[in-house]
Amino acid sequence: MVALDVQVRCLDCGHQTGYRPGITHCPRCGSEWLQAVYDYPRVARVWRERLPARPFDLWRYHELLPVRHTPPETAQGEGGTPLYPARHLSMMLKLPNIWIKDERQNPTSSFKDRQAAVTIAALKEAGLTDVVVASTGNVAIAYSAYASRAGIKLWAFVSSAVPAEKMREVAIYGTQVIKVTGTYDQTKQVAARFAQERGFYLDRGARSVPTVESMKTLAFEIAEQLGLLHPDARYGPVWMAPDWYIQAVSGGLGPLGVAKGFQELFEMGFIDRMPKLGIIQAAGCDPMVRAWEQDRAEPVDLDSPSTHISTLATGRPGRTYTLLYEYVKRHGGVFLRVTDEEAFRTMHMMAKMEGISMEPAAAVAFAGLIRMAREGLIQPHETVVVNCTGHTMPIESHILGERWAREVPAEAVLQAAPPQEGLLTALTGLDPKRHPKVLIVDDHEPARILFRRVLQSLGEYQILEAENGRQALELARAERPNLIILDLMMPGMDGFQVLERLKEDPETASIPVIVVTAKHLSGQERARIQNLARSLLIKGEFLSDEFFEEIRALLEEETEGR
Ligand SMILES: *Cc1c(COP(=O)(O)O)cnc(C)c1O
Ligand SMILES: [Zn+2]
């Protein structure tokens, strides 16, 4: 047997004792809040020497995990998820350093796979055969996959709000699903009762040592991945903490573990500052945000959460909130709520604009980021990492509506012989000649791509691009677009001059123009534009529904008028 070099320290009385799998209480005071501690100087030495040669997955950090044999037989590629920039979102929010930690790329599509991989491995080492878990969905899915590999029988208690698609996914692994009619907090109580009656191990969320420990690996990976970008990385490994870690929360286990991970990196001398936490809740279930707003260290418990986002429906987060509160007081951060509506809209926007389809719970985090940006809580130089997770199926119909595909009868197309010119086009309504023309004028290529993407996501348009004023005037005359989107700040002929020339020329005078500017305008400049242009838009406000609606309305008006 490999010795496990882990101790646990009681958060209440400070008593420290050796860790053994399955330990649930402090032997001195009976507290359930035990925190794992390690020999950090030793681990720091080992990591400096050996980490670079290890595979990039969660087990690379095994010295700081409470599992003896690593990787365990149950491993299936958990962790080691990519971190990449959210380019379009960054442009829209004018925050250049937004990074997506893509937790969709875990075995069951959520960061709960970290928790399941570590916890189930630890429980298997403890010789357990039956495990009881209460879940808002994703934990049950992840635990089911790993329990199946470990030969452990899982009993998953899920509240009735969990979408049927998720429940079926749990059941397919051979887990016994018990659907509890009631809230998630009641479901937890029912599960605890059952576990006690049967003498089975109950997963106690943030109070179980392996769960918190597993979430640390998110922090370790992020710090290594951001470190790779540092100029000094070419001389050797660099670790870097982001300025912000943003996540949507239910019980708060994720940020709790992530915070501990950064604390350990700090203690080992790998990083020199701690990130701020952006902790986002659904407005219908916001016990942490309510408490934060009243500067209270205990959550304001909610007995009947009312959000459609069942993943986030913990009404009683308990002490996890207190620990997060203390962290945020000390290192900075914010607790913030967003509505279900905002989350659904953000989910659709992220899929259309960024190519990332995420589940509503993850969209809550992005909607929170958008709010934080609007409220000026994030500075442009700050590095932001957002946790992004999968499982979109249950709500696709909800955000897509009915008209998301065009139908084509194969026979009509294939049997018309000889092939009829444009029949397919006619049948699908995809005739490019009928689509409104939009001219995008911007000297900055990424900005043109972003506008192109906005238009593509709105419908069918013929999109023309000009990279300077002269080209813009030529194209406007030759093509007579239905709409011009014009950047104000361009080298050579600037937006003001383009506007004036367009208005002087009778051929182009009536084309509506939306002016876009990143610059702060004087009252005089503003008045000058308002006379000539249809509307004025500040760069960074692209995300607003008003912008989308403005474009749509303008184009409908225009094409009807022709
Ligand atoms: C579990 C989960 C959350 C909430 O995580 P906690 O840290 O446990 O509060 C948020 N988003 C997704 C997608 C989840 O699966
Ligand atoms: Zn104690």
C-alpha cells in the first residue's frame, strides 16, 4: 500500500489527525467540517521537478488528492480541459482577457466529473459497495458513470424539477433513480434518511473531503494554462492566477474547492496573489446573493426556489456560503444574481456568437459576467476565467422555438428532370438575391468578423465589407446596400467624412446608417452624427437586444419599402 500523506484539520476546533477514506467527523469535537492538509513544501519540490513530464489530466496533481493509487482504474480522461479565449464576447464587452475553461469536455460534460472521479476512487479504496447521492442532475450523471466503472451501486435521489432527459441519462448507467417530489433541499433530507436506514455511505457534498479536493484541480489547471502565456514561460514553468474566477453556483462546492486550490498554490509559492470570485446565482434561487447584499455571513435560506434552472436550485447552501463569504471579504469578489431570461438569452447568444453550446446553468455564469462588465466591476486589463459546462438538450426547444429548420421534399428536387434551375433555392427560401444587403465599414478585421457574425445569427443577409472610407463609398454607390454599419474611427477618411459624402450623394443619401464608435464623443460630435445617421452605437454594447432589434427592424422597413 502506498502511504497517503494527507491529514485533516477540523475547521471548528483545529484538531489535526491522519486522513482515512470514509472519515466523516472530527474525533475530538464531532464537527463535520474537515479540511485536508498536506506537506506543501515537499509537494512543491516534487511538482517543480516532475510536473512538466506528466500527462495533462486531473491525476497529474495526485500528491494533493486523497487517493492512494493514481490514476485509478476508473479514470476516463477527466480534467485537463482546454482554456481558450472568448474572442467575440471579449470584443463585445471590451474586456480583452476573457477565458473559457471548457468543462464540457469532461467525460459526462460537466465539471462534476472531477468530483465523481476523485470521490468514487476514494470510496472504492475504502471498500464501499453502495453510495447514496442527492443531486440537481449533473452530480448524479457523473457519479453514475464512475460508480459503474468502480462496481459501486449508486442510489441517486433527484428532485422532480430535474429534466426527464437528465434522469434518463442517470438511469442508463444502471443507477437506481429515486425521484423526490419536493425541493432539492428536501431531496437531500430524504436521501440522508435512506442512507442512514440502510447503512449506506452518503455523499455529503462540501463536507466530504474528496469532493472539495477534486475541485482544486480546476485552479491548478487554470494557473498552469495561464502561466503558459507569460513571457517568462520560455525559461521554465510559470503559474499564474487569473484576476477573476467566475462560476454559477448552487451549493457553492465548485468555487470553494477552486479557492482552496489557489490557496495551496499560494502557500507553495507558485502564485503571488489570489483571484477574486464572481459567484453568480439564478434570481429565483439566490440565498447567497441576498445574504451578501445584507453583509451577512449566513445565507438567507429559501424554502421554495423558483428558477427553471434546476441545476442551481439549492435554497440552503449552509456553511459553504459562509466560507465563500469569508474568502470574498478577504480577497475580493462579488455575489450576483441574473434572471432565467437573461441566462437563456445568453445561452443562445454564446452558441450563435461564440460557437459554444452550454447548459443554462453555465449560461448563468456568462450572464453574470456580462452584468459585471456593464457595472464596471471588471477592469479591461484583468484576466477573467469562466467555468463552462454542457448538457443543452433539455431546453433546446425552449430557446429555439418552432421555426429553426427549413424542410425540403427530396422528391420534388430529385425527380424534376432536367434539373430545374434554382428549384432548391426556391423551395428552401434561400434565394440570396432576395436577402437584404448590409455594408460593414471598419478598418479592424476582427470587428468586421464580429458584425458579420451578428448578422449571420440574425438571418439571411448579403454582407459586404469595406476596410476604409474610400472603399465604403465605392461599394455604397455600386451596390446600394439596405443598411450601412459604419465605424467612426478609421485612418484616412474617417466615419464623419464618410457620412457626409454619403448624404451629399443623391444615390446614397437615403441609405440608413448605424454609426459605431469606441470613442467618447463630444456633444458637438454627437449632434453632427445624430443629424446624419439613423442611430449611434457605442462599441461594447453590441450585446444589447436593442441593437439586434434595431438592425432587424431597419432591414424589414427597408426591404418592404423597395
Ligand atoms: C453543479 C453545477 C453548478 C453549481 O456548482 P456548485 O459549485 O456546486 O454550486 C453550476 N453549473 C453547472 C453546470 C453545474 O453542473
Ligand atoms: Zn473538531
